[in-house]
Amino acid sequence: MRALLVNPLFPETYWSQCHALPFVRRRCLLPPLGLITVAAMLPRSWELELVDLNVEPLSDGQIQAADVVMLTGMLAQYPSVHDVLARCRRLGVRSIIGGPYATSLPERLADADHIVIGEVEELLDDLVADLEAGRAGRVYREGDKPDLSRAPVPRYDLLRTGAYHHMSLQFSRGCPFACEFCDVVAMFGRRPRTKSSTQVMAELESIRKTGFCGDVFFVDDNFIGNKRLVRQLLPQIADWRQQTRAPLTFYTEASINLSRDEALADEMVRAGFTAAFVGIETPSESALKESGKLQNAGLDLVGSVHRLLRQGLDVWGGFILGFDEEGDDIFDRMIRFVQQSAIPYAMVGLLQAMPNTPLYRRMEREGRLQGLPVVRGDQFGCTNFLTRLDPRTMLDGYKHVLESLYSPSVYFERCIRNLEKWIPSRSSRRRYTIAELSGAFRSLIGQGKSSGYRKSYREFIRWVLTHQPSKLGKALAQAIVGHHLITYTWETVLPSLERRIADLSTGPALGLAPVVFRDEPAVLTSDRPAGRPSAST
């Protein structure tokens, strides 16, 4: 059989880095790991073609040449998903879709011929046999969670590796925590399942053999979910890097309790990890407890971030507004927290009740649902449930947070604080790629001479050269990423929020009755609130 594997288009979001990628001449940040993993499980007798719409167009001829089109898709990709499905139907080619979108909202996919709900490993053989026999059913649903120790090495050879800025692989699925709003447990369970160290090393070797140089993202939702097995893996990665001199470094997602385990963080750095994305969510202790984010509760979160920076791990942060236990002071508290914690890449979104999560079920019981989740990838329009704060207060406050955090002078101030606290490790260094070096040059010319925030940029670079010249490479990377964050905020997000605010009814507030908030100590008493600096600085 001839199978066409299609990765739908991602919209422009904070994650897409679409305004930063031109500096390094790349088309897309990350490859479609799910598709190349499925490709590795398909029969060797099948003819496979991979098209990533984030890298190249898809022609009708490519669809017509296939016996079946296989798609994946996250919620944010839904417009492109349905466009591809409609084209398949118009051209008379069967379509199969799996992935997070199909798993969370299969009822939205009437235009697909076949739907895979859940993880595919244990059911793919049956699906393949049914396709080859011409008897494929409408829905295939996972039974038991698959054993990842049987997963093959993804087909990295199918990728146009030069199109991607980073590579990716997966060590584990699942998370031991039970955050009310998170759909990871709903999809993958609370018992982290892992690949063996041998499998991971084979995947790293496969990436190395493609000739790729740069950063590799371990896409686990919580890399340290099973600490015992992570401790077994990390020394092997460190030895492999030393023996092969592979020009690869790594980043991942991890829970903040990593800061309590200095030995584990040191092992990660020795293995070549340079950064971790951490779900910090909110500076409100009561909101953390309300949402079941107990691994964050009771911690000095700012101190935890700074501890990881001193160990050589940069911290990127995820933040959420909209918890019931947050009052209207949360917006300035959020700004102060992000600035003091020195997290340049701070992703702030409005809370969404995702399908199949405890939060969704609670909102349903309380009669507070207003529809299905916003699925644009960035929740800057509205929530899908009635919040305790009225909508106007929520959107005004959210707008204030974003225009403050991504005002250029405030962003670069945060980068300075980050560089002051970050202590790089020799073991996690690698040589810069040609793309990175050329990107640094384009940054100096483009951002330093022609950007609307060139004054703030020049002051930042001048400070780095004066006070931290050995960290210039990291500073230029922060500036390039900052170009996307700043541009996207001011050209897309804030205008969208302003339109949404203008559309709100001037009648009575639509929120719920206010909750009584417990007194909490000020999180950042030593820091002043960030103001609203102009984007033209």
C-alpha cells in the first residue's frame, strides 16, 4: 500500500517561533515526531511519503497517488486538519486521523473515514490488516496502555532535517501528578511508562546520523516522572556524548520539584541538558492547591527557579490566569513574579477546561461551561467557562500582563537577570552551528539597526559585552526568541484582545459571584510592579 503521512499546519502561536525562525533560515521549530514514529511501525512493504505542511505544500497529486492518507493533529491544528480531510474526501482517498485532537474530540471528525482514539501501538497491527483486507472500521480505540519498551526507532530518515531548527524524541508518557486542568493524565495516565535506555540511545544515534547539529527536545510531559529510570538513562547519554562528540544538547519539560533534587539536576546537566520548561502556573498558593498543583505548593518558587539556573539549567515557564482562587490583584502579582524569577520565555495563557479533565467535569457539574475549549493554540480570546472574575476584568488584566512582560525593555531586563543568575556548565556545551552563527549576525544587523525596539536591544547587548561577555551566545539566542515573543504579542495578540474587549457587552458582568480570598503573603515584596513601557523603546 501507498501511505501519505501528513502533518497539518500549525497556526501562529507563542510556540511557533515563526518570527524568529527566519534568523536561522529554518521553516519549522520541531518535526512531526508522532508521524515518524507511526511510520516506523508500518509494514516495510508499504510505500511511505511524509508531507509536513509547516515545511512544504501538499498537492492534489500527492493525495491521489496514495491509497490512504494518515494524519495526526493537536487541537490547535484543527483548521488545517479539516482542510486536508475535505481534500481527501473530494479526491476520493481514504483518510485516517489519530493524535490528541482525535482522542479528545472524535465527535468533531465526521469528515474522516477512520479515527484512532488513544495511543496507537497496540492496535496498529489490526488497523493495518483491516486496511489491506479492505474492511477497516470507523473507530479504533486503545485498550491497555502500550508498553513503550517495544517502540521502534522513529523514521528520522523521512524528514527534511534541514527544515527544522530542533529535533525531538520521547522517553516517557504519563505524569504522576494530578493537576485538575491538565489533560496529560487523561490521555496517557498517571503511571509514567518509559522506553529503555538502549532505545533512547538508538534514537539519539539515529538523529546524529542524519547530520543534525543543535538542540533536541525530549517531548515528555514530565521527564522526571520516573526518577529511578531517568537516573539510569542520564549517565549513558553523558557517556555517549563524550564518546561520539555528538554536537547535540537537550531540553525537556519537568516539574518544579526537580529543584529539590540537586543530584538529579546535576546529572541532567552532565548529560547535556541545558533547559527545562516548567509549569509554574501561578504565584497564588491557594490557586495551586485549588487546582491540585500540589507539587508546586509550599515551595519558594522564585528560589526554586534560581537554584536551577545556578546549576546550569535554564528555566522556561508556563503560567495560567483564571483560577477561582485568584483575585484581581493576580495580574500585577504575575508580572512581579515573572520578572523576579528571571524567566525570559514566560508563556501566559487563560485557563481552559479541556475535555476529559477533572476541571471540565467540575465546570460541567457547576453549570459553568460555555462551550468546548478554545483551540487556537493560544488562549488569548476567552475561557470556555464562567470565571470568578468578570470577563472584562479578566481580559483587561490579561492584556496588562502581556503588554508588560513583552514590552521590549521589560523583556530584556528579564534576560539580564537570567544571565546574571545562570551558571553555564562545560559539560552541556556544544559548538555553534552555521545556522546559529548566521542567525546571530542577522540579529545584530536586523534587531540592532532596523527594529522598532533597537534602543532596548542595543542596551542589552552593551550590558552583556560589559558584564557577561562569555554569555553573548546565549544572549543573542534570547534576543532572537524575544523578537518572536515581542512581535507576536504586539502585532497579533494585543490587537486580538483589544477587539475582544471592545465586543464585550457594556451590560451587567457575566462572571460569577466573587469568591472570598484568603490573605496570602506577598510573593515578591522586594520587587516593584512592572509598569507599561512603550513598545517603541
